[in-house]
Amino acid sequence: MGRATIQYINWSATDHAMRNSTATRRQWVVKHVSGRAAVGRWMLRRKKWTHDQCPRCGVADEDTKHVVKCQDPRAKEAWTKSLAELAAWMKKAQTHPGIRAAIIGYLKAWQADGPPPNLVGQQF
């Protein structure tokens, strides 16, 4: 994360979210964001595994980014289920349909390393 990105972080919201999370969740967030979570790369370095491969798809040098972008069918199924849960939550929270479509569309594109969705001219 570059210095330019840091200015866009909502530190008040981050503080609120972290204070209202369990200690386990806070620890996971810090490890995941810093890239030091229990993924192949670190499990090999810590001598907990004899390899650094993704347990789902077998890609070498698994890192935290790969965990959320893994293209294994089981990972994609979990991602799709999580997006459906997010969409349902946003609908229940009465999030504007256009905002819901943009968030879900951009998350799908990001996970698949695809182009962002074209939402111009869409009617919501």
C-alpha cells in the first residue's frame, strides 16, 4: 500500500470496526493485511509445511492475495456464496441497488482479475 492509498483509509471506521471485533478477528486482519497469515509462503518459512503451495489449486508460493483470488472451483464457490451473503445484507440494509450492483460487480471482477464492470447507463 502506497502513501497515496493511505489518505483514502477511513481511520475512524477502521478503529470502530477493530474495537468491535473479537481479538481473534483483529489478529487475523493484521496478519492478512500485512501478508503474514498462515499461507503456503509463511508455512514453509516457519517450517510447518514442506511446501509453499495452495492446498486447493497447488499454485506455488501461496500468499494472502492468492487466498482470496484462488481460481479453484471450491474457492470460487466459497467466494460466490460470500458475495451472495453480502448482497443479501446490503439489500436488508436498504443499500441503493446501483451501489449494490457496483460493489458486487467490482468484487467479482477483482477476484477474477477481469475488467471492471461497465455500469454506465444502467437503470436501477
